[in-house]
Amino acid sequence: MPSFCLNSDSIMLFILYCGILHYTMEQSTIKLSKKIKNDLRKQMNHPGETYETVIARLLKITQEDDVLSKAVIKNIEEGIADIKAGRVHTSEQVKKKLGLK
């Protein structure tokens, strides 16, 4: 079993660390429905994970998903150019060409 020694310096560092955490963390109260709270609880990776950590992780995932790749942006721009140039077909034209109507 690993051992460690607590001396006055390590205790002071720990107190300082806790003090910094206390002053850098802002406490807020938000209202959540029971469903949302349960959904957040289901997203926890372990029983001790905080709601803040879960929310931060979910926000990071959604922010990463919102970034469009260069290929997607290029395809969108090509589609807009096709529309402007009149290279479009109505749904009816496509259905007729495919023999669906």
C-alpha cells in the first residue's frame, strides 16, 4: 500500500488549493425537470461524477459536432452554386425520370 507523509507544507498547499477552487467555482442553482435530471444521471461515467462534469462533457461534444468539415462546407457551396445556375430539378421531374409517378 502506498504511503505518504503529511507535513505542514503539504497541508498548507492543500488548503491553498481548496481555497483557489472555492474562489474559482461559481455556484448557481438551476431548475431541472425530473426527466432531465435522470437523463443527466444516466450520462455519468461513475457514481462520484458531478452534474457539472457531465454538462461540460456534453457541451464539448455538441460544440465539436457543430463544426462543419471543409468537405461539407465545399458541398454546401457547390449546392448553392447549382441552385443559382439553375441546375436543379423539381421533385416531380425526379419522380418522373425514375419512373415513380
